[in-house]
Amino acid sequence: MKKRNLWMITGMLTLTCLFGSGCGNEIPDMDIDQENKVTQYATDLLLPKTRSRLVDTEKEGIARAEKARKNAEIQAKIKSMKSAEVSSEENGNDASVENLAGDSPTTQQEVIYSVSDLPSILGLDGFDITYNGFEIVDQYVDQIGDSTDWMPTVEASNKYHLVVVKLGLTNRTEGELVANLAAQPYSYRITTITNGEKKVGASLMTLLLSDLTILKETFGPGQYGEYVVITQVPENITTAESVSLVIKKDGESYHVLLQ
């Protein structure tokens, strides 16, 4: 029991670094066994077990399958991000991003992209992407279909709010397309401007089925889905005049103005 409690404490501390404020997108050094334990702890924490044994077995099976899928996707994302950090360091680049909710550095002659450029930036050929707005909240609940048995939730850290950016993806082709961002070592940041003050926050890695950063889905012809990218901002920020999504891939940053 003591050993299990020790891993729970370790998992909580690691999750605080991954999801909380001040750690950006840097992944702590862990061996494979530690990564497995932390990932399992995150899954169990956000997707608690069913309280009653008298449940519909079909729903329980679906929940277990989704839980296992997200578990695998998070492990793959951690490995791909760590590989990207090592590659960047070998090339002499700084792979870290600004501290969560920290002030954004100024960039000279920065190219501003539009939402219509997102499919190309993300490598989602055959998809249309629309911007569906944002919200600043203390808690975001991701409900799966009509089920109330499993509702993954993300809550803001103390003295912070969540910024939830919503993007719609549509397969505009006549065939099936696979959208697999979970396998890509991209990093995401959200910048907000409120009363002329710019803030930048690294995206949170969550277990939400609608988390764009670990998206891995097959879309049928014309199929649509709404996905989110989430960060945190200080609690004094309750609105924003401008919101942008910054995507870093292959050593380059793409600043996408959301409007």
C-alpha cells in the first residue's frame, strides 16, 4: 500500500507539471515504467471507475475501450514530444515554450496566418477547419454522446481560468480520411490580448475526446467534429479582444489569428 501511495503522489506531482501552470510543454525525464504509471494515474484520475456493478455492460465496455485508447494516445504524444525536444536540442534550438500565462516575447516580422491555412499547417489535407469561437471558464466538461456515465472534465488551477478554443473539422472529400495529430510532435500555444496586454499559455494535454492535440479519428465523407485546444490565463482575465493559436512544428512557429 505504501508503494502504491508513493506512485500516486509521484503521479500527482508529475500531472501538476504537465497540466498546471508554469511548466510549458517540457516533459520531465521518466523511464518507460514511470511513464506508464503516470499515464495510468492520469486516466484513473480523470475517468473514475463506475460506482456500481449493476451497469449496462455495453456502455461499460465502450468506456473501457475509450479509456484505453486515450491512455495509448497520451503515451504516444509524450514520446513524440520528448523526441522532438531531443532533436531540437541537438540542432541547438531551445525546445521549451514560455511559462504558462507568461508574457509573450515580441517577434519581428512575424507572419500571420488565417484559419483557412490550418489544414495545410497541421497536415490535414482534405479537411476544412472552421473557428467556432472561444470561452473563458473555470471548468470544461466533455460529454461523450448522450452518455452521462463518463464525462471527462478539465478544471482550472487555483487563481487561473481556462481558455477553450473551439475548432470544427469537416471531411470535404467523398472518401474516408484519417486525422492523426496524436502522432505529431507539434506544440500548441494560445495567445490572448486583453486591454492591450498579451498573454501566452501552453496548451494543456488532457484526456478529452475532443482534445485536438491528441486527435486520432477516421472521418467518413462529409463527417464533422468539433475539437478544442485549452490553456490557462490568470484569473483577472475574463475576456479577450483577440485570440490566436500558435503551432510549432519542424522548428518553425505558425501564428494563426482566430477570427
